[in-house]
Amino acid sequence: MSERLLSIYGPGLLGGSLALALQDRMPEVKLRFWARREQARESIKARGIEAEFFTDPMAAAAGASLIILCTPVETMPDLARQIAQVTLEADCLVTDVGSVKASVVNRLTPILGSRFVGSHPMAGSEKTGIQAARADLFQNAACLLTPTAQTQASYLQRLRDFWTTLGCRLLEFSPEEHDEKVARISHLPHMMATVTTLAALRSDPSAVACVAGGFRDTTRVAAGDPSLWTGIAAGNRAALTTLLHEASRTLAELTHLVETGDDEGLQRFLTEAKALRDTVPLSLPRSRA
Amino acid sequence: MSERLLSIYGPGLLGGSLALALQDRMPEVKLRFWARREQARESIKARGIEAEFFTDPMAAAAGASLIILCTPVETMPDLARQIAQVTLEADCLVTDVGSVKASVVNRLTPILGSRFVGSHPMAGSEKTGIQAARADLFQNAACLLTPTAQTQASYLQRLRDFWTTLGCRLLEFSPEEHDEKVARISHLPHMMATVTTLAALRSDPSAVACVAGGFRDTTRVAAGDPSLWTGIAAGNRAALTTLLHEASRTLAELTHLVETGDDEGLQRFLTEAKALRDTVPLSLPRSRA
């Protein structure tokens, strides 16, 4: 493993959790943080993270062996252009943790070349900011890597080693396959949680007094950052739209069964859903509801 | 509090949790269980519950000061008819824990008279059976009581005291209001979880390898018992159908925003959902995901 100096761009939930996990798992690696605002320095320190701090993206890149972009995906191309102006270490690997991959990989590869490989650790929370960061965020999480034909094998292997050290299970997809998979298991569920919340409470907010664990869990992610999720939806518009139409057809199918009193059909529908839901792995990172 | 001998019909998740909670909170009260099958006796004992055991619904009712029906709602009218044939204690209060109330109250009140008052503790799990029962299931749960014009005040007050002793927050609604509220915050979310699961995984079950906490929580209840939920949907068909149509309109609204790239509108939609989701009380019974 040739990681020596690791530069994290964006001290939010993911960047902060990475730093905390790295202090545990790779204590020999030096850490840097880049943030747009000088004030971030204090919140990093407040979480007990020892790191050099920069507000200049070029200064934060010089000398790094591994650069990880943990900002919203919209910000990444601009950061990549500034990083590419620096004389980087010969073996400097750049990755990101963005929730969409085709748009990120297609925009960053021309700028950064074969040293860029996309990552997407499937870990997060409806909470945001370094205050919500935790060292075990990546433990047992799936991490989706998106190498392309241009990816150098040595960079890919280093990236695999890196995420494995943090406790992730690895999966590899093309950027387009990645976006289709996560539209299914992350972006669609997020959108459905917002639909459920609005359909349930918009016309009677007082019903919230009756909620139990089912509503709480089914809608938890709807408390996520609206601006972040607008960006994610924009970055995966085609795949998400396809899935939303699929959900609409499935909802119509269910509504018909309930409305017409087809209880046998409804039980088959619920049984099919249960069988699929029962395939979810039991060991996933804990959420904090 | 005049509870002396409490007879629980149905040793499942709710009946078993009631018995465990009562052993903690009202140790002076004697417990009985009625179950259809003799084999249930062993699983009750295996959970450390001290109770008399009956397979005859009439024998289980005689002498009880409080009868709680914890069976599927379809079974309740038949049990009530048998219970009504017994010479019950003069102050015997009968309640249930069913997830729908208008159909239960309308069918059980003519059979049991003013001694019947409906309850719905908002606590449960996608798991079923006495194996999943736990003493703290009702702690901090909302419990919805559904008195009617026929309800005697003294029975209602005893029911309030009973659930309060188990740690519940009380809310009171007419049976019809109850069904409308729980369609919003329980039955709709359950159905949406099954739709999300099917839309996400039906056409690509392998995507489950990528799931994280968001999918796990958003779809958790879809692992619930299909037969139980078919009964609940049948018992609350009108209110649930209305909500499913509302969800369908809301999903169409969201799909249009995503599809047309109206990011400003999408952010407003997500912000409205977050504001409503943020009203969910923080202290709810824990779920075991």
C-alpha cells in the first residue's frame, strides 16, 4: 500500500467519517482537509481529527498520494481542474465518493486522466456535516468502484486495498451500470420516502402524533438535505426517471388490487415483495434513526 | 385499577409482548393465554411467561377482569361471540389491539356491548410470533383508543390507565377517524415499502448486493407477514385506497419534476417533504432492523 499523504476535499459527513476511520485503520497516513471556508478548520479539530487544513485546492493537492473528493458532485469538475494544474505526485490516485458516477467519471477522466477512478461507498445518513461523522460509517458497507477502459490496473488495485482496509465489501461496475443499480436501491427509495411523507401528512399534518416505527423507518431518508438530493437526482436523471415510472406502474398494480378487493392478488403481491426484501443482507452499517 | 386477571387471546408478537410488559409493570395481575393450538403453551413458557393456558375461548374468559384480543382482526368476531356466551365478571372490560378499528368496533360492539372499547397500540415489527416479543414494545408508543357513544366512561378510564401503565402515550379518535389516521401513517407506508421493493428489485434482484441503510429502512416493513397485511388492507380498504391515489398523484408530481429537469421545483418538493418528516417525534419505540 503506497498511501502516505491523503487529502480529503470536503469536511462533511463522508469526508469527516473517512478521516475518523483512517485515524483508526491507517494511523501512519498523514491527513489533509480542503474546505471552501476557513471556519471548517475548527469543526475538524473539534472532532479530534489531526489534519493539515487548506482553503486553496491546489495547495491541498501538492504532495498527496491519494486525493478523495467528498464534496457535492456539482463541485467536483471545478476542483478537478484546479487539482490538474498542480504537479502531482507521480503515483497520485484521485477518487471521489459521489452518489452518481457516469456524469462524474465522464467529466473528471478527461481532466485527471488514468489516475482518476470513481468510488461510491454505500454509507451515509439523513444527517449531514462533520458533526454526524463517525469512524464506523464504512464498516460492512458495500463500496462500488467504477473503473473504465482507461483505468490503470495499479490504481484500481490501490483503491480496492484502500476501501477494504476501511471495512467495505467491494463491487465493480461500469459508471453507467453503477448509476442504474443505485437508482434502484438508493435514489428511488429516497424519492419514495418523500412521496410517502407528503401523501401521508400534507393534507393532515396532525396525523404525525400517531406515528410508530414503520413510518419513522420508511420515511427516514426524506429528512435528508434537499439541495444535496436535487443534485443527485439531476446527476442520475435518466435512470431515476425510468425507475420512477416503474414505481408508478407498481403502485397502480397495488392500488387496483386493494381497490377491487382482490385479496388473493394482494397477498401474492405482498408475498413477492417480502421474498425480495428478505434478500437484503443482515450485516449493513447501522443507521441512527 | 381493578385489573385482577387478564386474559390474552393470541400469543403472537403483541400478545407475548403484552404478557412480558405486564409481568414487569403489573406483577400483581394474573395472566391467561388463549391460543388455538395446544403447542403454543410451550412457546409461552419458553419466553419465561407465567400464565394459565387455554385452547377453549370460553374457559379463558370466565373470571377475567380484562380480556385483550391480540389475534388477526378476521378472527375477532368469532372469538367475541364465544366470549359473549360466558357469564363474564360484572366489570369485565374487553379490548383488542387490531390495526383497524371501524370494522372491529362495528362488529364487536353489538356482540359485547358497552364493555368493549377498541385499542390500537402503535407498536409492532416486521417480525412475528412470540419469539419476537419484548417487554419494552409499548414503551413510548402512541396508543389510539376508539371510544364510541356507547362506551361507558368507567371502562374507558380503566383502559387509559392500563395502557398508560405500559408506557404508552394516549390519543382518542372515533373508529373512523382512527382508520383514516393509520391509513396515513401505517398502512400507506407499509404499501409504499412493498412498491419500492418491487420497483427496485423485481427486474434486477442482483441489485440487492449494493443496498445500504437507506433501502434497508425504507423497505423494512415490506418483510412483514403478507397474510396479516392483506387482512389489514381489507379492513381499511376505503381509507387506504384514498391514500394510495394520493400517493399516486404525489409520485406523478415528483416524476414530472425529475423528468423535466425542474430542479428548483424538485428542491421545493424535497424541502416540503423534509419539513413534514422533521415533525416526527424523536422518542418512539426502537425498531430492530
